[in-house]
Amino acid sequence: MCIGAPVQVIESHGFTARCRGRNGEEEINMMLVGPQPEGTWLVNFLGSARDVLTEEEARRINEAMDELAALVAASGG
């Protein structure tokens, strides 16, 4: 299953940014959202930022993803 996950910009380099999220640190393409300052939360889908999030939105998405992972683990998947 492919879904977007929140990441936070830790270094901005114009149209790429070093971000940290559920899967550790990764380089993200920023062409769709434009350059963003450090600390900005984004939706990362397949290595590209798709939208800018508030901190609250990122927290809620991460909580939902944690719950989904717990359900999958409990079902043996």
C-alpha cells in the first residue's frame, strides 16, 4: 500500500529538502510545493512533497498511521 506520510524539513536546498519522518531521513523533491523553510511539515508521497501541513495535521496523520500499523500487526499482517 502506498500512502503519503508526514515529514518535517530539516534542511532546505531550494527544490529539494532533507526531511525526517516515520522512515528516518530522506531527500524529498519540492517541485510541487516550492521551497519551504526548516521546520515545515509536508506530505511525502514516493519521494515528492505533495502538500504543506500544519503541525497539528502532521500529528493527527501520524497518530492514524500508528493505529493502522497496530491493527495490521494485531491481525497477523
